[in-house]
Amino acid sequence: MTTRVRFAPSPTGYLHIGGVRTALFNWLWARKTGGAFVLRIEDTDQERSTAESVRVILDSLSWLGLDWDEGPGKGGPFGPYTQMERLGLYKEWAERLVREGKAYRCYCTKEELEEQRALLKARDPKATFRYPRTCLKRTDQPDLPFVVRFKSPDAGSISYRDKVFGLVTTPNAAQQDFVLLRSDGVPLYNFGAVVDDIQMGITLVARGRDHMVNTPPQIMLYEAFDAKIPDFAHLPMMLAQSGEKLSKRHGAVSVGEYQAQGYSPRAVLNYLARFGWSHGDQEVFSLDELVAAFDWEHCNKSDGKFDAKKFLAINHEHLKTPRLTGEDEYVDRLLPFLAARGVPGLVRERVLHVLPLIRERATTFVDAADRLDFVFRDPPVVDPAAAAKFLGPASAPLLRELIEVLRGVELWTVQAIEARVQAWLEDKKLQIKDVAQPARVALTGRTASPGLYEVIEALGRDRAIARLTSPAASPTSP
RNA sequence: GGCCCCAUCGUCUAGCGGUUAGGACACCGGCCUCUCACGUCGGUAACACGGGUUCAAUUCCCGUUGGGGUCGCCA
């Protein structure tokens, strides 16, 4: 049987980084096994679901490269892939359970139950409210709104062999007669997910550990439908450094934010893959390597804490390694960031030419754009503190001489420039460190930049000389 | 509180009875050096605790402690 896995987000906001990991592990498994990766939108919470959020999720997954074989915008043999478009199916399947005596109609109102719950909580705050089965023995069928409840067993237990946690056993007494269908006919999570997973032929359900508690009732449903129970794999939680659930107040948690911060999609996947899974000592992976190496055996059971520094380091690694990010792709991704900061005169060829200057330095595309800004912006943005420190009167004569040296360079290459400058320094009994910082500030506006000769070459003779000219002519007085 | 789950450096992790407990990020030094990086060399740093099992436990079992998940007509 071929593998069929799914990612089933609810469109109630941005795509959370933890959700991406769930999607990734499913995707990796599908790609590794040659199976199908199904995307299903679980929008049955009409209060919170939005079309905008669906769009964001689709965009984010596309950006990441987690392409789905079946799902929204793609279709497939088991569609539609949006739950609110499948209501007829849930109703039909719920009715079947009622007919078979495995579920029943419950006419208790939400308000009544909330009152009972509140009453219990008032008496014992830690007590667990369980539906008292008021409607279980009811034989009449009043013309009132009703929900459909599952008749869960009182005795026995459910066991399943989790792909990462091993054998998990839960007593059935822990379950209550949970609701399958709301009074408006919209399914609740456990029911909708199981009906869809059965109908869509899902063979393995991989999701966050926070869903582990849903597995026993879901297995009961598979049994009630006499359906084949899929494999389950639960992934440990991603927590904030504080140990709390990772949320907005711990920094960026949506993929969109990392995209905006200039992360490489594959670096995001790389970091996420190594969170809760390992492959010996290997830290850096291409997508192909990930697909080839991924397995459930090396998934970890314990929760982890998100480490923004390591994430950045992984991104840096991806940006500076040609094997992981090709030159063309780098420029494609970088260009929008340069444009966004209003860098003038952007020409793809020129960006390509100066890319080596910052390739090993930039940790994100935003950082890369910042480091390359001076190349394109004439005059460059000058840091006043840097100018005050290095462009004093003492440096003016040196810069004037440097201009002359540059005029004398014949072939405009890094090597030729360096050779001429070195010869001049030797002749004048000077050292490069005597001129490097003043020249750097004049050329780039900053005290930190790529190598001096590379910078000069990249600017071109005319622009380099122009930038050296004004501080050489009118030095700022101390 | 009930039910479920977890436990190796600060963090992500390797380890699947016998290791000087390894790697990565972070941190601290040295080297390289025109700045910033990169690179490189080295350093600090972990098996939660208590019982078993065993010739031998980080590794297997039990308990304690600690942490997390979940108890909705949310997903």
C-alpha cells in the first residue's frame, strides 16, 4: 500500500513554525516513500477561519517548497479538500453511526451544559466535567436542535503503537461521549478528521504531541466505522526558551516573518528538520539529503526549545554555501530585499558581480542587502561617527595619493589594484592599516565592509575615485 | 486534580550494557587579518534523584522529583 500522509491546518491565522515542522515531516515521508502528500483545510471553526488565512497558508507552503499532491488549487480524487465543502459527507457518516447505535442525538443545549460545567467547577476547580449521558436513553425525537454524540465504551482501553513514542495505552474510562456533529451540522475536529482520513485513504497520521490525547477517541471512530486504523506518529512540542508554548510574544513564530527577515526556505526546513529528529552528527542538509535521511526511528520524544541563534546560524550556512544556495537563486531572492530598501540602479548582472563580496558574511538576505547597499547608492550613506573618526585632516593627503594610485591602475582587477596599492605603500614606507579605515569609510560610509581591494574593484574606477575625492579635498576638521 | 507523555552540556542533539560521554549553536581564549566576517586551533559545560537487574549501567525495570500536553457544540 502506498503511503498517504496529510497536513491539515486550520486557517485561523498565519502559518506557525511548529505547524511547518508537522507539514515538513509529513512531506518528507511522502517524498521518501514515493507516496502522496495531501493538504486539507480544516475550516470548521467558523468563528476563527478566514479565507485570507487559507491564502497565507498556501503561500507559505509554496514558498517553503512543500508542494502538495492533492489539495486546494490542485484537486485530487478525494476532494473537495476543504472541510466546509464536505458537510454532506459528515452528516451521512454521522447518521450511519446513529443508525447502527454507535452514536446518538443529544438535545442538551450548550447553555445547559455550560451551566453544569460551571457548577462542577465551582465545587471542585480541578474536576473533569463529563457529559452525564442525559440523552443516551432518550427515545423520543423532539423537533429541537441536536448534536450527535459518540457512544464511547466505559470499560477497556485503547492501545496503539506510536511511530515515535512506542506503545501508548489509555483507559476508555477517560473518554466521554464526545460530540461528533454540532447542531448546525458542522463536524468537530475528531470526527471531521477521522471521516476525512478514512475517505482520503490516509495511511499515517503525523502531528504534534498536543494531539496525542485525540488519538484514542479517533481510534474508537475508526473501529466504529470498521475502517483500517492508520499509523500514528506524534512529534514533540516546540517550546519557547522559557518552556512555555511558543507564541508571538517570544518573537517571530510565523513563516511569513522569517520570509520577511530574509531567511532561505530551505534553511527554515533544515532547522525544523533537526528539531526533534537527528541523523548522527549531521547538522546541515540539502532538501534531497533530508528526504533521503529522514525516518521515524530517529525522532525524539522529548520537547525542545526553539533557539533563534542556531536557526540564524543554519540560515547563514545555507546562504554562504553554493551547494545549498546557488548563485542565481541567491540573486533572485536578494533582489526584492534590495528593491524594498530603495536601492537605486539595480541591475541583476551587477548584483551577481558583487555577490562574492558579502557571500560569506551575510546571515540573511536582509543582512546581505544592507551590506551591499553602499555599492549601489551614490553617495553612500555615511556613518557620522565613522567619518569623524577616520576622515580627519590626517587622512586627506593619503586619500589624495590613493586616488592617483588608482588612476594608474591599468587593468581594473582586484589583483592589479592590490599590486599597485601595495607598491605605493612600500614606496612610501606605509602600511595598509594606515589607509584602510579612512579609505573604507570614504568608499562605503562604514567601518566594516568587504575587503578593501574588492570594494574598489566593485565600485569601478570612476566611482571609487569620486568617493575618495570629497574627503580628500575637504577634510572634516577635528 | 484525572488521563497521557517526557527527562544527556545554557540550547538542538549522538549514544541503543563496557566510550577520556561525541557533534552543532551559543559563550570564552589563540591564530589568520586592512575592518567586519569567513576559516582554523583550543577551552568552559551534561547523563535530575533513589532503588533495583547485571560482572558492568547514561543505556533495562520500578519509584521520587521536575517538566509538558489535554480535559469545549476550538483545532
